[in-house]
Amino acid sequence: MNKNLIIISERNDKSTNNVLEWLDYYDIDFERKNVDSDRSDFCIRISTQETTTSVSDCIVWNRRGYMSLLPTHLKKSEWIGYLKKEQFPVLATLEKSNPKNYIGSYVHELENNKLNNLQAAAKVGLEIPKTIVTNNKQDLLNFVEVNKKYITKSLVYSPFLEKKDCYYKGNGTIVVDFEKVSEYFAPSLIQEYIDKEIEIRIFFILDNFYAMAIFSQNDLKTQIDFRNYNDVSPNRCVPFELEATTLAKIKEFVSLIGCNSGSIDLILTPENKFVFLEINPMGQYHWLSESCNYYVDKHIAELLIEKVVYE
Amino acid sequence: MSSIKKIKLFANCIPVKGAERSLICDLQRNRFDFIPNDLCEILILHEGKSTTEIKYIYKNLYDEIIDEYIDFLLEKEYVFFTHHPNWFPKMGLQWQDPFRINNAIIDVGENFEFEKILFELDSLKCKAVEFRFYDQKAIKIVNDILNYLQLKKSIISSVGFVLHYSEETTEHILNAIISNNSRVAYFVITNSPKNNFIKSLSNNVGYIIYTKDVVNDATHCGLITNMSLVINTKLFTESQHHNTCLNRKISIDKNGNIKNCPSMTESFGNIKDTTLEEALNHPNFKKYWHITKDQIEVCKDCEFRHICTDCRAYTENPEDQYSKPLKCGYDPYTNEWEEWSTNPLKQEAIEYYRLQGK
């Protein structure tokens, strides 16, 4: 008998819709739980023999967000901050109760610590940018070399500032201007700027790896961060074939940090070295799939079906 | 050896060779450029080699021309140089779609039962539908259709309307419909006093085209001009495997006959007594779906063949399903666009289809 297939996502996620259309094409039943609208009933039983949960026997694709376990009336409660915190260990247990058949991970998304990832990448032999995390200018100046450029980006969370009538959100990378750095500051990650020949975006899910080359260097707007899109003449994005040794290291890396799906950013330097930048456990792949005509949606549907039918 | 960089096309810039000249189709930026056939040959045969190697292959007789070509390709960002050409594979040209039918044309006639038709299209999961009206009382039906789709939460997510110009088709009225219905992709208003294009009010909603073209029945369709070319990955890849007009299409003409296209004669039953599903399962229903431009006479020599939407309803030789679209005025052997309807060689077919004066 087929296993139940649960898909956790957001209401308006286009990639989810695309995958579901393929599941429908293959006539496979599924249950979609939208984290922004549906409450999910669940249960965890712990005993001396074993721990069983509502998802231990299912195939789960956690595409976006996390299962909402709170009743609607509590979502506006002033206790919401506390209740959400209490929810996280539950989510972690649900995910861990079924590691082989739980694809994607909100826990990873939440705890996506760039420091751990950099260490893991270095451990498997991937090149990484020289990195420092500090809260004072003296240590920073001892670290930097003259005539080199340095960048800073967030450690885990995207910067977010909420004001009465507006908010500021940033998720990019900026070049450090040492003249503006104060003596003491909040703990910050600073990395050597890596010259790029091209940027490589890799999406992976289970054993399927898809790579795309982004030619961001012909355009001043996108040199530091390709997310500063140029809509008139978009960066060239084309299929890329990772050579076997780099691909093997990437596979070792994702298995070391225990991630079974996500997006990885690499840089190919003018000296033809691949440098690991970061991994996003719930990264978008639509852009990569469309640009390279990869049909990732269809492949995801097929690998879910394989699990539903044969596991 | 590897210190010399090799030339490589960006994988979404694809050369297409024609009889007398070629195109580079830029599927990412949705544009194309004409290139001479000898440059097309260089790109097809010698991509992945260095400039020096390529010049040597041509016995160093054309060094200056080759330099000019490469300057052009670099300036347009069609190529780059790399030490590792094998890291940059060609883009796969597969085309796949999860729906058995993905577009429909419905001509609205006198006994139009829209609920029945929409119900069946919904069961087939057909996401894009175009409705064409040939008389002036249309807006009420347009609203009925849209209300029904909303009420039923239909999978039909993109609806286009072709209407006659009337006092009901003002920009104000149409935009009011568009802003209430995210399903509306476009209005095309024919028989208009002037041509006009009204942009979408915001992203993801419909636009309006007013056109002076006179449209009184399905015989207006099938026109191929340099304005109807479509440059994107979807059409380019579909064109490698399928017919770019009829693949996954179902139509109903104004008399209720279920067809591949309302302009064609072959009917697979009438909607009164045949379901769309039954018509789709008819052994002949899909016979045009696999006719590609590479198989069609003349088109197979045309540089525009993979950015063209084809027409199988009106062909130069009505007896031959591999014959060139009648209403295409382009000649790939002279590279000239001419008026199709006055071409003396097409008069017999024009008479056959009774297209005189249309």
C-alpha cells in the first residue's frame, strides 16, 4: 500500500503548485498543509519501546515554513511569542521521527548558522573565504590585510527592523567601509571578498543536484550581490556541470550537516577555484529550473512518488 | 593548451540555421539577431574551440571576419570565453507539461451553453481558455463566465476574450472587469475604430488590445507575420517536439463542433452529445500534435521555425498536412516578407478555403 504524502508549504508558493500538478498527472494522492492557513493536528507518543508521531509513517516534503500546530484563536494571543517557542522542539521531534522520509527541514532553516556551515564546508575540503566574527575594531583590523576588500552579511537571520509605520528588511551582502566601523559593535561576520569569474547556484533534493552558472560580473549592479537584479538585461544564467571532485565534496558537506534539500551558493574564482559561500535549506529553485530548463518540479514529484510507492 | 580560453555560447542563446541566413534566438532575453550562415556554421561546428583554432580551421583566410563576428557576439553577450567549455553543457531541449490539454479556443455561437463547456474544460484541467465572440452582445456572457469560474474555484486560471468593438467595450468597463477578476489575461477588441494597446494596471492582470482588424468568423486566424514571433524557452522547446499551434489544444466552433481548431473542418462530435473527453480520445484527435516545423515544407528551411506559432488550418496545399501555412508571407529563400493574400501561387488555396476578401 502507498504511504501518505504530506506537503507542507505556503498558500501562494508557485513551485509547490507545479509539483502538485505533476503528482496529479501521475494520479498520486497527497495532502497539502499550508502553513499560513491550515492548522495541522498531530500527536507524539513516547514510550520505552519507541517514539511514534503523526508523521512517522508518512512521506513529508517540507517545502516552505513549518506546520502550524496552534489553534487559530491563539495565533493572536499575547502569549504567541512564548507559544511559538514551545512549538519548536515539537517540530524538531516530528522531523527527527522520520529522518529518511522527511524531505526539507524547517529546523535547519531556523538554525541555519553560517558559522557551523563554514566549518563543515572547510572540513570536507571545500574552499571558504577567510572569515572572522568579532565585536571590536581592533580584532577586525588585526585580521584584515591592506588593499583587500571585505564584506559582511548576517550570521543566521536576515536583518529586520520594524517601525511604527514601516519596516526595513535586508538580506544581502555589503562591502565593509572600515572608516565607518566603530570601536565596538554587535557580533558581526566579516569575510574576505572573493573575486568572481561566475557564481554557481546549486539546488539539491535527496541525491539530485542541479547547478546553474550566474554571470554576474559583466554588470556593475550585480557584482557584489546578484540579488540586485538588473531587469532590463538580466545576468546570463545557464546550466553548469560540477566536476566530480567538487560535487563529491558538496555531497559530503550536505550529509555532514544533515540536510537533504536546499540551495548552495559557490563562487568560481578567476583562478578556477570553487569557494563555498552559504547554504539555504529552503531556497527557491524555480528560477534555476526555468533558466536551465531542468524540470525540477517534475523530478521532485517523481522522487516523492518513488518514496510513496516503494518505501 | 588549457591556458587559451575557448569560445562558448550561453546555453540559452541558440543558433537556428535557415536557407539563406540564420538566427541567434536569445531565449533568456526574449530577442533574436540575424547572423550569416557561415557564422552559424562556426558556432555549431566549432563551439568550444579557441579563436586561434577556429581561424586555423579556416586556413587563416578569414581572420578579420572571424574577429568581427566574435566582437559582435561578445557585445550582444551571446558568447563568453572559458578554460573549461565542458563545464557548460547545452541546455536540454525537452518540453513537458502535466496537462493533457493546456489551452482551448471556444467560439461563442447562438446556443452557447457556457456552464457545460466550462465544467468539461475544468474536468480536463485546461488552465488557459480563449473565448471569441462574433457579435456585439458579449459583456453579459463575459461576466457570467467569470462569475461561474470564481464560484466553482475553477482550475481555469487564464482567460482571454476576443470581442467586437461596441459601446460595451470601453477601457473603463473592461478594466473594471479585469480588476475584479485575476483570471482575465487579455481582451482583444476587434473591428475597432483605431489601434490601441492598454497596459495591465498591475502585474498579473490582463491587458487590452484594440485593433482595426475586422473579424467576423474563424477564418481570420492563422496569420503569421514578423509581429507574431515568440522568443522564449517554452515555445522553442515545444517546437522541437510538437506542433506549436495545435499541441494540447481543444476547440469548439460556433456551431458547437469539437475540433483541433475552430478554423478546421474535421469535427470530433458536437458538444450537444459528445464530451470533450470523448473527442480527445478519438484516434485522430492528436494527429497534428507531433507535426513539427522541422517536418513542414519550406518551414524546415526557415530561420524563424522555432519561434513561430504555425497554422495547420490553412496551408498552401490543402491536401498536404506537411505544407507551409497559407497565411505566412515569408520566403526563407529570399528573406522577404510579402503580403500572402495577393501571392499568385496561393490563389488556388485561398479559393479552396473561401478566404477571398477576408
